[in-house]
Amino acid sequence: MREKPWLPMDLFLAQALSGQLCNEKYIMADTDHDIHTLNSLIATTLDSIDGYTEAAKDAENSRYQQMFTERASERRTVATALQSEVSRLGGNPEDDGTVLAGAHRVFLNLKATVTGNDDQAIVSEVERGEDHIKVKFENAMADADLSSEVGAKIEGCFTSVRQGHDQMRDLKHALGN
């Protein structure tokens, strides 16, 4: 590979300021942290979608089934928004959940078998998942290394996550858990 010739400082600055000088490697490295953080949130959000979908299948009360289905749909919107942001940054958006979530779903299925799909137990597990996703988003929002654009996107999505968390927390407490 041939090395580029050195530029005089005034020419370098002129090209840099006009946007003609672009170090693609630097720009990609600059977005790596944003992309990694977003993909981590996407995986957790996909886990949340799966959790709500499973909870809707297992719930006996049709009101809970509808609530869980609506939350799964709302989380799809969040995941899509985060995936779009990763694409905008030039990354490959996550499209699968975490391995840990697969283990958690197995646990949920086992627990549902043992408890007979008890709505109280299901709500309790869903609320536990909500605690997890809320903390993930809060940690991301506290990350000073994220770009302001990505931070704003995460904050916008967090509004929905917080509403879901609070709804499940309140439901759990109403059921006496």
C-alpha cells in the first residue's frame, strides 16, 4: 500500500475544514461505542419482546394477555428505532436477543409448568425483566462517551421503557407480590 504524501499544514486545515479530508477509520472508530451500546440495548429489547410474547401466551386473564401483547408491540417499535440508529451510524443492527434471555425463557416455562401458568407468577417474572431493561437504559443514558444524537435517541426510547416498567411494577403490587 502506498503512503499518502504529507500535506502542508495550511492545505491540511483547509481540506479538513471543507470536509475534503476524511479519515474513514477514525470516523468508524468514533461510532463503534455508540453502535455497541445500541446493539446491547436492541438485544435486551428483543428479549423483552420475547418475554411479553411468552407472557401473553401463558396468561390466563385476557386483560393481561392484551396488555402483554400491546407491550410486545410497543417494544418492537423501540427495537426498530434503535436498529435504524445503528444503520444510520453505518453499523449492523442486532436482530437477535441474548443467550441469557433464552435461559430465562426456559426458566419461565419451567416455572409456568410448576405453578400452572399462575398470572401472579407471570406478572412477577415480567416485572423482573422490566427492572433489567430499565437499568440497561439508565446505564446507557449515563454513559458520557455516547454521542449526543445517540443519547437523545436512547432517551426517547426510554420514555416507553419506563412506562412499561412502571405499568408492570404497579400491576405486580396490585396483585400483592
